[in-house]
Amino acid sequence: MDTIKLVINHVYNFVPEKEILSQADNAIAANKALHDGSRSGNDFLGWVNLPSSFTEDFIREIEDAATVLRTRCEVVVVVGIGGSYLGARAVIDALSNSFDWLQHERKDPVILYAGNNIGEDYLHELTEYLEKRQFGIINISKSGTTTEPAIAFRILKDLLIEKVGKEEACKRIVAITDASKGALRTLANTEGYKTFVIPDDVGGRYSVLTPVGLLPIAVAGINIRKLLQGAKDMEEATGAGSSYEVNLPAIYAAIRNELYKRGKKIEILANYNPKLHFFAEWWKQLYGESEGKENKGIFPAAVDFTTDLHSMGQWIQEGERTIFETVLSVKEPEEKVKIPHDDANLDGLNFLKGKRVDEVNKMAELGTLIAHVDGGVPNILIEVPKLSEYYIGQLIYFFEKACGISGYMLGVNPFNQPGVEDYKRNMFALLEKPGYEAETKAIKERL
């Protein structure tokens, strides 16, 4: 099988090749630490060898649970926030027909998402849609008490029971949660939901290759075996003993950190395929939550080209030179569409007649890369042979491994997220949650 490729010659004007090579020892030491657990966050390294650890029984259990939901449901709602839904949505959107959800006759359930916001209108519109359809729920929460998914699940569970009765509802709910503790585990055991475990040593943003991501992906009709194989092959290629020259995540991590030292504080992940929009959203959480701490870290942003060239293109071309781009390029699209001839040629496009749309897209990609490099924006190019389960699996593991290496090279723990608790404490205090009486008093005095 082919593999994803890393093209880095468009950073040499900004970081000399010898400087990138000089970081080889640091990058490889960081990679080794991910395997031997010798640095901070070593209690959250379960994802490192995850792809190679899957058994046939485990994969079949995921597939069997997916079949139950696919058989019983027209719609399956994935309830979760952050890593509990972004990975699954990234893969599903990348590998699904963009308009399949509009079809009346479908072989795969429509996958919808809830619990990733506290939008009252959104929840009302979702329940209104579900009232007319046979639906099921995949509830993903380690504790079962995270505010956004807990609210959504309570509302959707009540609706489902009202529609089909408690016995049938319990067959259409799958809980992915802690192995032994927490509110969702207690409820699942009491009600008899089918359950899968979120491993203790895998953080949410690294969990797409656990049941958290695999079950929704399988329900959507996507081949999780091929996805896992791609990730496994990337795992093997970047093992503890791999050399810097062939370890693509290590090279990427080293370049990012060298650019950061030179004042490139913002990384823009750009793609030229609209199917990759939510892949970029997953990437933003992975890197933002892993590196943004101790007043350090590259700010992860994302754009969809060529769309955003008509909105953000000016800033990227001539704004403050604190940015670099990482471009996701899909070598070969799944389908072929050619531009037709038009006798009137009022739009002046006959010079493109007979050309594939992707050829125009690739020239836009190349032209933009040249323009941005000339404008002072370093560019890293990641070429994906095509959007398939196998290559998306490779890409997921590539970014996860690079994130761990990059965080260690930056000098932070890439596996904790202490800052995300601050807003929760304030919200609970303002809502007068029991146990937060002192915080409620203090915040009210401030206001």
C-alpha cells in the first residue's frame, strides 16, 4: 500500500534544512518517551500502541453493536462533546457522500450529533426531526455528568422512551463510558444498555480509534478494519526504534517547533476538499488542547480552500507574518467531473473545456502555495493518496503521534488540559450547583 507523504521543501527559506536535521535527536527522544512512558502524562499513553492491540473479538463486538443500531434505526444521534464526537464526525464526513443524508431511501442510518453545545433552538429542532423517525442514541461520556451531553441525553432519552417504550429504547441506546464508575456507567448497568469502555489511559482527543469513534463510524457504514489497518501501519512505521529520516510525525513536529521559535505562532491547517472540514476541527482540538498551556503553544486554526481564499486569503497573503500553513492535499478524488464546452462562452471558461474539476483545484492549490510562500508564509504539504478508510487511519495516527512528540519538544505535558476546568467552575457557580456555594457567593460579589 502507498502512504501519506510529507513535502517540506517550502519551509527551507524560513528554516534551513540543517536546523531541522539538528532537532533529530530531540524528536526521536520524544518519540521514544511516548513508547517507554518516561515523561509527563505517561498515564495517558494508551493510544500509542492502540491500533496494533485490537483483537478480532473486539472488532466483531463493535461491528455487531453497529448492526443492531443499523437494523433498528433510521437515525443515530451521537451524544458527546470534544473528543467524544469530533473524531467520529471527522471520519464520517470525510468518507461519506456529501448529500446522502438527503436521500429518502438509504442503506445507512443518518448520523446526527448532540451534546456538543447548549443551543436550545438546536435541541428543539433536533427533537422535532426525531419525533417522526426511528432513532437510537450513542451516548459518549466518561462521567455521564458533563453538562452539554448530559442535558442532551436526558432530553433525547425521554423522547425515545416516549416513542417506543422503555424496553425497546434500552435496545437502541449504547453507552460508551468508564469501565466501573460514574453516572453513565451506573445508569447503563441499571437499564441494561449495551456498553463499551473508554480506556482509562486514553484521553478524549486521542480516542477516535477506541469505541468512542469506532462505533459511530461503523454505524455509518464505514469499514473500521481498513481504518485500523492504516493506523496500525503508521504505528509500525513510527515505532520507538524508527529513525528520524523515515519518521514523518517526528519531522513534522520538529519543523513546527523550529517555526515557532522563529515567531510563527499560528498554524493554519488548509484543505482543498470540503469533506475534510471536520477533520480540521478534530485536529484543532488535538493540538490546541495538547499544546496550549503554560503560556506556550502554537495556535491551531483551519481554513477550507478555495472557499476561504475569498475571505481569509487577503490576511494570509499580507497580514502579520506570524503564521505558517500545513496543507492537506488529496492526490486523487473518488469521482471524475469534466468541464463542458459552451458555445456562447460568456463566462470565458472554454479554455478549461474537457479538463477535470480536480485539475483546476490542483492548480489553485499550487498557485496558492507559491503565492503564500512568496508572501512570507512557510508551507508544509501532507499528500494523502485518496480519501479512504486506510489513508484516513494513517492520517489520524500521524497527527496523534506528531502531537505527542511536538508537545514534549515544546516542554509541556501534551495529555492534560487543566485550563478547561475554569469555565466549568464559573458556570456551575452561576447556576448555583450544589457543592459550589462558596464559588457562587464569590462570583456574585464580583458581578
